[in-house]
Amino acid sequence: MAELDLNLAEWALGVAKKHGATAAEVLLVSGESLSAGVRLGEVEKLKSSRERRLGLRIFSGQSSATSSTAEIEPDSLQDFIKSTVDLAKLTAPDPWSGLPDAALHPHSFPELDLEDNQHRIIAAPRALELARSAEKAALQSDPRIKNSEGAEFDSGTYRVIFANSQGFAGEYAGTSYHLGIAPIAQDESGMQTGYWYTSNRMFEKLDDPAMVGRKAAERALRKLGARKIKTTRVPIVFDPQMAAGLVHSLAGAASGPTLYRGASYLVGKLGQKVASANVTLVDDARMVGGPGSKPFDGEGLATNRKNLVENGELKTYLLDSYSARKLKLSPTGNASRSVGSPPGVSTTNFYLAPGSHTPEEIIGSVKQGLYLTELIGFGINMVTGDYSRGAGGIWIENGELTYPVQEVTIAGNLKDMFSSIEMIGNDLVWRSSTVSPTIKIAEMTIAGA
Amino acid sequence: MATELTKPEKFFQKRFGMNEPAFEQILGAALERKADYADLYFEYRNAESLALEESMVNHTSKSVSQGVGVRVCAEDRTGYAYSDEVTVDRMRIAAEAARAIADTRTREIAPVQVGTAVRRHNLYELDSTPLEIPVEERAKLLYEIDKIARAYDPRIKNVMASFIAEQKLVMIVTSEGKIAADTQPLCRLNVSVIAEEGTERQMGSFGGGGRVEWRYFLEGEKWRDYAKEAARQAIVNLAAVDAPAGESIVVLAPGWPGILLHEAIGHGLEGDFNRKGTSAFAGKIGQRVASEFCTVVDDGTIASRRGSLNVDDEGTPTSRTVLIEKGILRGYMQDRMNAKLMKMEATGNGRRESFAHAPMPRMTNTFMLAGEHDPKDIIKSVPKGLYAVSFGGGQVDITNGKFVFSASEAYLIENGEVTKPVKGATLIGNGPDVLTRVTMVGNDLELDSGIGTCGKDGQSVPVGVGMPTIRIDGITVGGTSS
């Protein structure tokens, strides 16, 4: 099998040209990973993987096709590249298609520290030990923790090589480490799961496994005895995980493909107020060691740091070249690219800028309301902004957390929800590539009994 | 049709040199430590997609995936390793990685002997697959769909249509000596539209498919119905009012709303969660979990369906499993390992997304059998409630049983009549309880049109659902209107 390197990419570009491509991109992705799972103290699973894929985007004038293959042998690749060129020729010419403006390609890349070369893949015995200690801490923390979905430790390495026919070539590599645990609490009221995790690009920056286990146990225990409440309208305090999901929805609505299709509630809102004045949303691809950091985007354009929303105002959309041309704007360095699909759009390290309130102050400010810790279902309509999802959390009474709540929904509209963010916490922690502090939304409908 | 498609075993032998001595050697290496069982899963998949938007078929793509997964089981432990290089050397490395879950063996075991072919169903042998239809012809249909959807109403402003087809060849070789191979075609035609009126915008979508030939879409002009359905739904929703909030009587239309069964009870009846005691249904076999009107089955043996398989991804022929019979919980869906540990039979529900994943118990086509009520009488019986016709996605928390699913087309029922359309309705309920509230079941069982994909533990597999019209007395509707 051929080596995945820039030479292979250049060779593939040459073959594409020979078969009649007018422009082309080659993406080479490879990775290895090992994941180790334990359950109730015993080894449950070990999974080891190794993957390599080659992705192409071929242009024949304004017509294009994308393809990907795992058969990386020169002979079969020749045929595969030719068949992709043929497919492109059969595709309708699209006036907006094409590689990005060549002048926009960067010539140097930032050092982002994405790789833990000291550790790379963590071998099975150590990975199992880490998972075991997280689960053990959960099981020992309370007699009501009686069962477990298990704990899992994963480590992975990946490498991305990208080149196009107008002279751009770049590559980067990274590592990731993840430890997650899901203990189950049980009493006469039933069973509840709690989940917690720690994740980082650097092995030594992971949280202490025992702490992760205890936190997961706490999260399961606090759900025991959950009840349904009456239908009502009250303030909702989103915990940092739930708030991160919410800000992620706004990014989805602000991305080029949903906008030019008219499938977003943010169509035509550029430069307008889309959130309350305390809201600033930042996308920063250049955070050193950041979980979503990358030196260049899925089309070989420079990544950057920018405010998507600043003091409540929508400052920019998130655009790849295609959606930028359609919307008569410039690409924003947010093209994402998976090996088998044409470029899309994604955030990198995306967060809601923290405010000044402690989470306790935020909860303390609510007379009656819900501290939201769980959401299930897909009840967000991006076209209208209508939001209606299954919810769980803890009831707030006179500023204090009281009993757990479940089997209710919260509903509203993204436009109103972002405009009524009354308080923002100071508790921003980089747990994943989209994060938020605690936030309080003035009022939403809870549907229950 | 090429022999390699009717005899996938031959394909793997020809392409990768995989033969019985190679299998025996690798499986022998996999069982070198104290393991009970090992298997190899070979996969070769070809897929193509075409997409239309703004009246252009401007996105086409194709992909080739190949790989092999080596699994080693010892009691309730699983070792899994895979590689996208299908060579004996790579497989040996994978086998060494996978067997690390097992303890060191003290006694020699008999060498593995491979050679028994598994009898499989014959649910989707095609004369030709949609991949063999010229790209131009596939594109032409998308252009027709664009025209029909736009012609439906001038308020239809954008149409997105796509056609995705794949052909997957799989071969499973087990340490018990069995070989099962299958050629699995699958395709799906989807239409989404955006309707606009003043500042209001709404989306509508519809689609269908299965393990079928291209002509499936042409027969009875199904493609035309898909286009019209998507357009109709978007136009209906333009006039939708906010959904009510609170507990309500809900009538579910037949077909795709069967996603209720998938979320509310299906996942909770998968063997793995029940073996581990983490499902809200654990230990409830023989108990009442639904009203007497409810009989629910999972059936992987229906010809041409999206959720059907000749053999599951562990080489077990699929079957029809009664999950709930007249309200009583009868059985779980099992893969090989969980069935063995629970001393039950494997039901042909061991599935995986690809060679990069170990199998686990999954649904195939899950549906409720028809009852006796006329669907018209069911709606007439409701003084005030919600009539839900179509749904987007759903989700369930297996452990506490809470599930949700979101309506994409729903109406109010007032005095036995279907009235205004409502938007943003999410239904939330408790799995072990919701079917006990089913008071009427229609005589109009329908299976969905072939669009379902189920996600579990990061793995997506195609599934089917189905249901007759049913009335549920008391489920929480999450809306904003009081």
C-alpha cells in the first residue's frame, strides 16, 4: 500500500489533471486509536483501529464531484480518480462552484500544539487501569450506585494532508484522550444514569479519574426520585453542558449552507441584534492545544479568531467559499471537510464569553424555575427557530436547588431565548470544542402534567 | 449480474485472497488465549449519491470502503480490532490486539475448521442495482421532482432532492466454522422543500426507499408522491399555530409515527441493556407493559425493506421476534453474545454500522400489529387532543425510560374533528408506561416508506418502523401555547 504523504497527494492531482480535471483537491486522512472499556471492575471491551482514506474533489469547469476510497493502491487509484473525473463531467455546471481564490491561501501555519508526542496511543493495560479507577470511585461513592454502564478510556492519533491544484499543500496531526463513565444510581423510585467525562489533546491534562467517577455518581444520584411538574412558565438556568448545546444551535443557524437554502431563522439578520447585549460568541481556531484548533480549514484557507455575535449583534456568518459566493460575502475560514463529502461549515473552538456571575448567584436569583441539566430529542426547527425538547433538571425554589424533575419539555424560540439571556456565569471550562458558562433565560414554557 | 454479487464469498476470495486456510489461521490466532469465540467480518461497500438544489444536480459523490474486523469474545468481554487493509498480516495484528481481553490459555484447543455455509434468507436479490442506472437517468428524476414540488404551490421557494444508493458485500466467518455472506443493496430518495409566505418560512420533507431496484421509484410514480408530500407538509406548516403545552390525548397516524415504538420500547428491549440490568424493562418478561390492544414485533425478514437482512452482521439469519403480545412483554432482541449470557436464543438482531464496529443488539423493522378500530372512529372519539401525522427524530434514556419525539406535522383535534395544524410539538413520555395508555388501535397497519436510521453508541444502521392509527390517553405535549 502506498504511503500517505504529500507525494501521493501531488501524484493524485497529476492523475486527475491527466484525465481532464480542470482543478482538484486531495485529502488524505489517517488515524489510529485504542479504546478500553471496563464494567463493574472487569474488562468489558478493547477496540483497536487503524484507518486511512483518500478523498477527492474534482472539477471539470464549473462541474464537480467528490469521492473517497480506502483502496490506496496506485492501480485501483488510477481507475478511481478517472471515474471521479467522469462523474464530475456528468454533474450540472454550477456558477458558484470552484476552489477558493488562490490569493487567499496562507503560506505559513501557526504552531498550535495539537499533538502529545510523549504519549500517543495509551496501551491497553494503562487505559484499562484509568477506566477502572474512574468506575471504582463512582461505585464506592454511595451505596445507591449499584450498577454501571461502564467506563471507557480512548486515545487516538490522526493526520490530515491536504493539497489542491492551485499550489496549496499543508498537513497537521493531532492526538486526543478521553475518559468517560456512566454509573447507575438506584433506589425505590427507579434507576438513573449519570455521565461525566474528561477530554484533552494532552494526556497529562486530563482530570483525575477518581474525580471524574465521583462527579458522574453525583450526577446520577441527584436525579433519583425525579418527578413531573405542572405545566408552567418560569426562568430556566442552563448548566454549562446544556448552554453549550444551545450556543451550538446558533452557530448552525449562522452557517452558510443553511442560510443560502433559506433553512435558517437567521436569514437576513447579519448586522442585526440576535441576542441580548451581554452575549458575545467567539470562534477561535487558533487556541494553542484547543480541542477544535486547526491551522487551515477544509479548503486550505487560514483559520482565525472572530466574534460571531458581539454584544448581541450578529457580526458574521460562518462560510466556506461556495456559500460565500452565493451570499456575495467572503469565506470565513470555517470550511470543514470530511473525507467523503464536499466542504461544509463548522465552528472550531466555539464559546460564549463568560460573564461575572457565579453559578450560585444565578441559581440564587431565581424564585421558582428549573436548573436544566439534561435535554433529549431533536426538537429544534432551524428554519423557524422553534425549540421544544425533552428536559430534566432540578427545581429551584427561592434560590435553592430542591427536587429533581423529569418527563417534561421546555419550549420557546431560539430568537426569543437568545434575546432573554439575563445572566451569564463566570464558569467557562474547556471540556470540548463548544463550551459555555451557566446561563439564565428569563422565561420558557415547561410542559408537564 | 456478476457472480461476485450473487456469491460474495467468491468476491472476497478473488479480491483479497481470502480463503479457508487464511480464515483458520487468523481465527486460530484469535483464540490463542482463553476465549470462547472469535469471528471475522469482511466488508466491501460502494456508494454513490446525487443531490439537487436550486434546480441543479450540482453535487455528486462516490465512495469505496473496505475492511475487516476481528472480534474475540470471552464471557462478557469483547476484544475488537479492525483494519482497512485486508491482508493476512494486518488481520494477524488485529487478532493479536483483539485477543488481549482473554486470559492466557493453559490447555491446547482443537484447531478451527471453517466450511459450513449458513443458510440465509433471500429478501432482496435484485436484477440490477440503482448503481447500474446511468447517472444522467438518476439526475433526470431529481429534476422532475424539482419541477413537481415547485408546481405544487408558488410559495415553494427551494427544493432539495437527493438519491443515495449503496451496495455492501459482507462475509462473516466464525470460529464455530460457519461462513455467511450477503450482498446488501440499499437506496433512498429524499425530498425537502422550503415554503415561504411573507416572513414565515417552513420546511417539509418526505422520502422513501429500501433494498430495492431503481424501478421501485418509477412504479406508481412514487417519486411524484414524495415531491408532493414534502411540498404539502411545508405549505400546511405555514399556517400552523403554536402547539399546546401539557398532558393531552394523542392520536398517532399510521406508518412512520411507529418511531414511538422504536424509541419508547424498542431500545429498552435490546438484549445488552437487559443483561446488564440497565434498562427500565429489565426483569419484566411475562409482565404487562402495554394495554391488551398492543402486539409489537421486530421482523428482519420482510422482503425489500430498509430494516431487513438475510443474515445479521454476526451471520445469524434474521427472524420475527414477538416483543409484546397483547400487552405482555414476551422477548428481547438479541445478538449472539447477549443471548448466550442470558441463556436465550440469538434472534438475528446482532448488527453493526461497518467493519469498524463490533456488533450489538439492534432493531430491524419494528411495528405494532393492526387492531380492530376504524381509524375514523378513533379520531371521532377524541373531544380534545392532538393528531400527529409525521415526526422528525426521537431519543430515549434507556435507564429511566423517558423518551421524546418531535412532530413535523400535527393537528389539533376538537370535538372529534381534525382542525388547525400546530408546530413545534414534542411528545415526551415514559417507555414502560406509555403503551398501557393505548385505548384504541386501528385496523390500518402501515410500514414507513423506508427512511429510518437509528443511532446507538455512535453506530448508525438502517431500520424500519410501522404502526396502525392508535389513541394514547395522556402523554405530555411540549409546546408553548397554554
